Amino acid sequence: MNAQLLNDSSSLGSTFRSGTDINTTDAELLDAYSHAVSSTVRQAGPAVVHIQARSGNRGEGGSGSGFLISPDGFVMTNSHVVHRADSIRAQTPDGRESHADLIGDDPDTDLAVLRIDLPELRHLAFADSEKVAVGQIAIAIGNPLGLDNTVTAGIVSALGRTFPSRTGRLIDNVLQTDAALNPGNSGGPLLDTRGRVIGVNTAIIPAAQGICFAIGSKTAEFVASWLIKEGRIRRGYIGVAGQDAPIHERVARFHQLRQRSGILVHTVEKSSAAAEAGVEPNDILIWLDHEELRSVHELHRLLVLREPNRKSRLTVLRKHEIVHLWITPRERT
């Protein structure tokens, strides 16, 4: 054995050299990771604001985070940060303060839009959260516990989560991340390494570590556009909770479906429009009238765009068979 070790000294040297190369590569990767995070913070940090909300005669209230989504002062945050506030103020990272007007508030998605009046504002762009991958870097910027512009980083831990809003409605397609969040991070951006918003930080599980949630950017961008346009979202509601799900290739070919995804139903609320129509758990919703339902976002979009209380044909895949149901979405009150 000793002779073999001595005779293999050249290969051992090769192994040591290889180990050095690996260590060098690890250091380079860490440097690249550090550079990605720091450059994202330099780019996005100036667009993140600290929000102070006050309500009642005693000035009771709380604080949270927000981020600019346009150069003319529109700010996105969480509904629960500003809901029913009498007075809202926002402070930029360079110390400038402004009164903030509440443009629109949607408790069902825990999102709100404010507007501030300050010059030379930096703003953030939305990424497409449907293209986010589990394991990609996620960077959070906010004001936890009053500590301005705190940065944490981690990864996207899971996709397609559901989370209850304060109204009881389930928010669909929520991102899970292990980027550390604390009270005060609410409403701040979750970013990719290009400085684009992939989610709006909204919740933590107090008893757990590394389990935090953000509302997907596609939902946030859609809600923001309607709040800016109309001040509220008038949506139809069918009473299901679900997530995006693939449709098996053979099933899609058999039924001559162009789409390869739909909405997998987890639960159906009692006495809801979906329950009355006959929707069942594990159904995959694929069409509403002639519109394809490729994702939860598409269903939400259609329920906002079309008038509530209008009878529609809902098509589902049930155990690989196509079933047509008649459903009448109700207006969410």
C-alpha cells in the first residue's frame, strides 16, 4: 500500500492541484455572487421607500416598505401597511420625505398603490414571475424594525404557494423565499440579480426560520395597473384555490389542446359559484368560454375584465376527460 502511495505521488500532486483549482473556482463564484447582490442593491436601493402610516386621534399606526414603479411617483406596497390610514408619509433612501396619497387598495391581494410628489425618482421594473425558477437568487430590500434599507439575500425556495389575505381570500401563485424578512419588510421588493421585481414581500411564519412569502410580480403588476386606472379592482369571484399545473402531453394531444398548462383546483368553497357549478378538487380548469386558462393569473385577469354575474361555460379536465360546466362568477364584495 505504501509503495502504491509513493508511486501515485504524481496523481496525488494532480489531485492537490485540482483541489486548488476548485478552491479558486469557489472563491470566484463567491465573488460573482457578492458582485451580483451588491450591484443589484446599488441599482434598486434608491427606489425603495420607508412608509409611515398613521390612523386615529392618537396617531397610532405602523411602518413598512414600498418601492417606486414609475418615475412620476407611483409606489407599490402592501395593503395591510396602509389600509384605513388617515395619514401616510414616505421617505426615500436619500432622506427626502413626502406625503403619500392612497391611489388604490386591494386587500384581497394585500397590495396597494400610493403616490408621492418628489423630483428625480428612481423606479423599478417588473420581471415576469411566471419565468422565475426555484433556486434562483432572490434579494430583499426593506425597512425591517425601522432599520432603513436593510438587504437580505437567499433563493426562491418554492413557487405556486397560496397564502390567506386579511380578507380570508387566498392569494395564489405566491413565491416562497429564504431571504430573511421581518416586520417592516412588508411591501418591499423581492428582486432578481438584474434588479427587477419578482415579488412583493408580504408575510413570514413567525415560528419558522427561512420561510417567507412574496406576491408574484405578475399579480402585482396587473393589480397596480387597475388600481392606478380605477382606484379599486372590481372582480368576479368563483370560489376556488389552486395553482398552475402542467397538462400531460398525451392528454393534450388526445383532446387537441393547444395549451400545456391549466389551473389545478385544491379546494372549492362551500356555496360558491364553483361549488354550484360542480367544480371538484383535482379538476384542472382549462377554458372560460373560449379563453384559455393557462395560469391562475389568466383566470384573475378574465374575472376582472368581464362583468360579474354573467353566465359562462367553464371547461375542466377531470381524470383526463373533458367536462363542460356552467358557472356564474359573482362580484367580490
